Amino acid sequence: MTRSYFGTDGIRGTANTWPITPDVAMRVGMAAGLAFRRGDHRHRVVIGKDTRLSGYMIEPALTAGFTAVGVDVFLTGPVPTPAVSMLTRSMRADLGVMISASHNPYADNGIKLFGPDGYKLSDEIEGEIESLIESDMSRRLAAPADLGRAKRVDGERARYVEFAKRTLPRNLSLEGLRVVIDCANGAAYKVAPEVLWELGADVVSLGVEPNGLNINRECGSTSLQAVCAKVHEVRADIGIALDGDADRVIIIDEKGQIVDGDQLMAVIAESFAEDGRLTKPGIVATVMSNLGLEKYLGSKKLTLHRTKVGDRYVVEAMRAEGYNVGGEQSGHMVLTDYSTTGDGLVAALQVLACVQKLGRPVSEVCHKFEPLPQILRNVRIRGDGKPLETEIVVQAIAAATARLGSTGRILVRPSGTEPLIRVMGEGENENMVLEAVDDIVSAINRTAA
């Protein structure tokens, strides 16, 4: 199915250019509202956002679309993406919307949609919404007396704070821990420090002064220099770096070493297994996860079920196969005992619970395996070209795969959120992997010359 609007994580692009424009946002609101109008009750949608300047443009446009088809709108202001998922369920809303481009720079924005069960929409439902966006919806607008109402709600952030706190075991607190939290000047800039402080931690906050233009800029999970430096400066026990909408997390140990999503999945999987909390003997991750994780899980008699890249596909596999732990190397952690989508703060709390329970430093708790050398290159592409279909690139990928043989692997894929081709190589011989990746990158660049 050809998709014009939706990528791997909702609709995303540069603000005020197609498809992130007010007119498209209004039509998305109308189409999504129509798609989820079921039954005779008053329909409602929860709309949250991160701290991007363009959120002030997209939010009222979506509101206009929803109210035009008779859907009541509840506006939360800046909250994490998992808060929107949680609130959609707890408020018995028909739909949830998060206005965010996640880890992208401030100039980008996006629209993520959640169904009444709090899960991201399937490809089929997104296709239905796309068809409605392109259709004439004028005859399906609400009558004047049936228009939706919109109101801003103030207490919903507190609901998420209490929800997050309850995910820490009752017999544990964070007293005695000095925690650096980097909120990326994004959606969690208020809630994350509050949760950690109320649980007893000594909190040092970074990235909590959003101005609409500084989200993810030199801070957060994709820019770790600041949080690493602060951990060293204040001699913290742990650093926690969230991204712009707080659905992913990267941990920094007390030595300033980075702990990625693969290590975090190993920590949580082992802890859940020891406590008898795994619903199946394994976890779900994407094709990007390191082979070292797979080998480590195997040593614990746990399996690794792989999916294509995208936390939505991880969740779909978890639901279909019955797993309750999954995630991505990039830091998306999905723990369905607590949430229906990635939640960086809740995942960090599970790691902190392990640290407190074991009474050992983060560097020991979170270093579960030695990852195989993995090289990732992002190649920016221009226009509508399809370099992966050209003969020169196909040959380069085949040659690189043959060179690594059974000791490694090559993964080349287009990004679902940016105009990039992502080239990943992994294997036992780092120099060989580097050469293989460089050859593919060179071939892709030659197609654009």
C-alpha cells in the first residue's frame, strides 16, 4: 500500500511545509474524527504536544478539524507521548494525538495517533484515514448544534506523575541516589524531575528551559555530552537522558559511560525473568539490536524476537506473540505491564529499581554484555530518488554481505522519519565492517552525484 502521509511513526516533516501544515492538520483531525466516530456517545480526543514552536500552529488546526466533525477536544499542553497514550485510556477517549517529531530538531514536527486502547494505529487504519483526508468530507461535517467543544485541562499532567511513580515497587525508594535528568527541553521538562524528586532522589535537572526552538538541541538522548559532563561534575550515581517526547531513554553510568537500549533491555529482561514476571521467555527487539544482546539472552535461556525498525512494529509483535518486554537499541523501551507505547521515564525507573535492589553501581548493573562492533552511517538523499534500487548500490550491498559472511551482517534501509538512508554493519572484525559500510555509503553517494 502506497502511503502519502504516514511514515513509520505517524506523520512527520518540516513545520509549515507539506504535510505539516495547518490545512493538512485540520484535515487529519476531520478524517481521524470520522474514522473513530462509533456509537451515539459524545466522542472525545486527547491532544498533547511537546515544546516546539510549531505546536502552537498544529494544535488549533487539529482542534478545528476534530470539532468540525463533532468530536470534543481535551488539550493537555506539553506532556510525554506515553502520557497521551495513558490518558486516552484512562479518560475513555476515542482517540489520542501527540504533536511531536520526537528526537528531530525543532524545525520538524509530527502527528502521532493512538486508538481508544492507547496503542498506535495499524497500517490499515492509517490507510483508512489517508483515504478520508483525500476525500470530500464536507457532507460529513457536524450540524451547528453538534459541533465539538474544546477545553484545556490542567490536572492531567499530575495523573501521569502518579502513574509513573506507581511503576516503582512500593518497597523501594530512590533515597540516597543522585540523579541527573536531561529532559531535552522537551515534553517531560516538568514531569520527569518531579517524579524522581517525589520518589526520594537528589535530582539535578538539565534541558528544562524550553523556548520553542531548543528542543533536542545539544541535549537529550541524541546529544549526550551535556548529561555526561554533568554526571561527572556532580558525581551523580546515574544520568538519564530522554528525547523530545520522552518515549525513549539512554542511561549514563556513574563513570560517564553510555548505556544504550540493548543493554537496558538485557537488564530489564533479566530482572523480570528472575521475578517471574516475563509472560514469555524472551523479548522483542528490532533488526538493529546488537548480536551481543541475542547471545546474552541465549545464555539466560531467553529468546530475541526481531522485527523491522519502529517501536510500533515492536509493539505489534509483542501483542501478537504475548511478550511484555520489548524495545529498540535507540532507547525505546516498551513494557506492556505499564504502558502501551515506549516510555523513557518508566523504563529508567525499572533500571533504578534494579540498582536499588542489588545495591550495586549502575556501571555493574547495566553492563550485561560486550556488544559486537557495529557501524551506522546515515546518508542524506535529495528529491524523490530511490538509490537502493540502482544497480551500483545493489551490487555494493551484495559484495559487502559476502565479505562479512557468517561473521557479521549488513542492514540498509530508508529512514521512515527523515530523508536518509541508514547503513548498518555489524561483525566480529571491526575494520572489515567499517570497509563494508564505507563501500555502500560511497555507492549511495555516487547515485546522487
